[in-house]
Amino acid sequence: MARINAEKFAQAYIQTLPHTKSPSEFENDDEYDAYMDTRFRDYLSEYVHVIERIEEMGTPVSQLNDLPDEEV
């Protein structure tokens, strides 16, 4: 599994929160909580997958900020 920076993951995940469904779209709080849990797990899985893919391409994730925009 790819090593992730928890702070960077949290920053990225928080940016997605305005796009979540409203609690009023669910029958009860348990359904909403289950939706949010699933959404979090799915987002984390995709985040890790992207990091692994980048590393497979030979670019250390730690160096991504140093690349010119057209190479990222």
C-alpha cells in the first residue's frame, strides 16, 4: 500500500465535502452516516490508487510539487 500523508489526504477530502448529499436526502441519520462512511472509504481507496499509479510511473509522490505543471 502506498504511504499517504494524512494531512494532505484530509485537505483533499475536505474539499470534496461541499459535493456530498444533504442529510435531508436520507430516511434517517444512520443511512446518512453509512453514506458518509462509504464515501470516505471510496475516496481514500481512489486516493491511494492514484498515489500507487504515480509511483509505478517512476515519479516519487514527494517530488510532484517540484514538477512543472505540464508534467503532472
